[in-house]
Amino acid sequence: MNKKWAVKRITVNLASNEASKLEKYCDQTGRAATDVIRELIRALPMTRPEQH
């Protein structure tokens, strides 16, 4: 991938079962956890906050 990324590093605390699930998924798909998490974030629905 030849894109230039503006990187912001974050730390996410996961419960052991969540970390295990992510690791298993990555092992099964051959994908990096970073890529999986980025994809999930991109899929989040974006709605405009209601104005009061």
C-alpha cells in the first residue's frame, strides 16, 4: 500500500476473551489486527448529532 497515512496511535484495552477472539480471527484470515480494527472502524455508521 503506497498511501501516506497521518498516523494517530491509540491504545485499546481488551478483555482476554476479546483479545483471544481477535487473535483467532487474525490467525484464520491471515490479516493483521491493525487492518481488522481499521476496517471495523471504517464500517461504523456516521450520523449527524441532533442540534438543540
